[in-house]
Amino acid sequence: MQLTADNKLKKLIVVGDRVLIRLKKPNDKTGSGLYLPPGVQEKEKVQQGYIIKAGPGYPIPMPTENQEPWMDKDEQVRYVPLQAKEGDLAIFLLSGAHEIVYETQKYFIVSQAAILMLEREQDL
């Protein structure tokens, strides 16, 4: 399969309660009009970015009651879904994020516990 800009992230699978975030382009000026040097906003403790991919959620343990040894074991894993969805703007703690570089792009893998707030475009 040929990788293009459209499908290069489709083969990535985010595990558990984690999300893949691409940082929002930072402002290079302050509110008063001063220009910031490169790298200043990367060191802030709270960052914001768009969720590119989200994991399935928190796994639910399978019930053990009413299971007889002769019964077929259906080992399908069930999950509690995440509140974060693809396309949301997430404000997250940088201390809870892991920086990765994939196909020359910088992304962050963040647990849902490190996300402070979400902004969703659609009406709730």
C-alpha cells in the first residue's frame, strides 16, 4: 500500500485510553504585539492540539459468574468509550504526554487523564 497524506495515519492503532494529538500552530506574537522566539510555547506546561486518532477506551473485565466449563468462551473485549473524539481540540498537560515523531511530523500520545478540556465543533 502506498502511503499518502490521506492514509498514512490509518494504519496506526492507538491503544487503550490514549489519544494521538497534533499540536495547534502556536501564536508567534503576544497579545500586546511582542514577537516570541521559537520554542517558547513548546515549554509551557499546558498545550493544545487536535485529536487525530483516539483509542477504544477503558477495557471492561469479563464477568466470571454463570460461566460453566463446558460453555463456549466468547473472549470479546468490551470497552468504556472515551469522552475525547477525533477532531476535538484538546487542552492537555505536557507532563502527561509522550512526544513521538512519525513520518517527519511531531505528535503527542496523551492519556485521557492528562486532558483538561475539550472543544468540539458540533452542537452538544
